[in-house]
Amino acid sequence: MELIMKFLRLCALAVKKNTDFRSHYVKMVAAAAFLGMITISGFSQKKYDTLTVKTSAVCDMCQERIEGGLAYEKGVKSATLDLETKVAEVIYNPAKTSPEKLRTVISNLGYDADSVPANQTAYARLPACCKKDAPKH
């Protein structure tokens, strides 16, 4: 806002002094655009955190459910699940979500998420291959 006010004052001064207004105007617009780009690029850089969550995932369907469910959570940039270790890695914006919310999302999909147990209703709706005691396939 301060930069805009300064620009307007300089424009008014240039008109009063009958100086080459176009030259000053072009220079000021270029400077304002440059400063605007710097400011916008500074604000557009989001800070992300990484969360790792031990899950009870068993198969590829589990992986799709967890990654897909987390993808719809506001603030999640990416989510990947390693089936070998059963660990989900979530990259998220802490200004929009929290580790607790992310664990709850996984729980509400029917899977354990660290110390948060699976939501029993969601777990009951999982296919047999996604149950904790399902044989590895």
C-alpha cells in the first residue's frame, strides 16, 4: 500500500512540474511490477511439513484408499504409502491441517494410524483383503 501511495505522489509531482510524464510513468510501472513480482513470489512460497504415520495397511487397495483419502484433505500436498513398511508419508501445510487431523483421516478410512485405532465402522466396511489379519498377497 505504501508503494502505491508513493507511486501516486510521484506521478502527481511529475504532472505538476510538466516533466516527461511518460518516462517517469513507464519507469515507475516497471519498478512497481518488479517489486510486485518479488512480493508475490515471497508470499506464494508455502512451508510444508512432513508426517510419517505407521498404518495397518495390507495391500494395494489399502494403499489406494489411504493415499486417495489423504489427497482430499485440505492442506495435503502429497501422500505416499510404502506397503513394505506400512508407513505413510504425508507432505502437508501446517497452516491448513495438523498431524492429529491427518491421523484421524486415516482412522476414518478404517486403518490404524500410529496410536490412533481404526474407526470400527469404517474397518467393518473394508474388503476382506484389507483387514489386519488378511494374508499377505
